[in-house]
Amino acid sequence: MAGRPKIYDETAILDKAVEVFWKKGYANATADDLLSAMGIGKGSFYFAFKGGKEELFRKSMERVVELNFKAIRDALTTCADPVQFIKDFFLSLTGNESPVGNKGCYFGNALIQVSADDAGLKMIAAKYLHLLEEIFTEAIQRGKDLGLLQTQESADTLGAYLVNLWNGINVTRRMEPDQLKLAELVRMNLKILT
């Protein structure tokens, strides 16, 4: 017997779960919130996510990486000037068209919001932030190889610095509505990329 056929698009329901987790956080997102947003019943939910909410959150983190990090890495490896791309990317975080808005970083939020009882989820979130660091590090090394950077700081150090800036701007954006001030802060931080 083949079992009950799947009558939903897993990618679409994951995208809906991402929205809920991003808005409410892991701990505050209730089963009702998730089921309502995803448009599926409890039976379908536990059939698809046997590990319940924790498994759904793990898969939602994978989805955010799939949607965002691959695009960033592809753009950085194919553009003519990865250093300028990084500068433009960070400045884009300060305006109304920010890809993150005031929601903060999905993974940074998880590190803060997920309880110590869910240490495995924290480790996954940290792993993905290290992946972002790796993407920045590769781009910085490429910029150095192309002669676009004169700084003596290593690509590894600058990659870590940029993840720190990423985390910082995602928090500061929530408390500072003045986009010009945010842009000036970002420009000041990016002066290291010379």
C-alpha cells in the first residue's frame, strides 16, 4: 500500500513556516500559528515533520540558506568586483528595500531566541553563520587576488569581521529608524575594505 498521497507543496509550506519563525521566533511560534500559516492539518504536519516543530525549524534554516546564501555566493563568485558587491550589499541593509528589513538575521535570531535546551538548533544556526563568514572570506580573498584590496588584514579576519558587522547591523536596524545614520555606520565599518 503506497500510503496517503502528499497534497501540498513542501517548499511552499516551508516558506510559510520561515515567515512565522522569522516574525515570532522559534519559542513563540505555536503549533497553531504554524499550521494556520502552512495551511495543513496536524496529521499532515506530523507525517511530513516527524520530529515536530524542531524538525520543521531545522528544515526552515536549510530553506533560508538555500534561498539566500547560494545566491550571495554565486553573485560574489561571478561579479567583476566582489569588494564593491560586499559594500553595496551591506548598504542595501540600511534602506527600505533591505532584504532582511527589521526582522533581523534568521540565524542570529535563532542563536538568541532558542533556549539552551535546544542546543542542537543553536549549533545549526551558528554553522550557517559560519557558512556566511566563509562566503565573505572567499569573496575577500578573490578581491585581494584581483588587486582590489590593499589592506594587510587576512581574508579570514575580514570574513569574520563582516559576519560581525552583519550581526550588528541586523540588531542596530531594529533600534535606529534613521536610514542615513545607519548608512553612515555601515560606510564607516566598511572603510576597512581598502
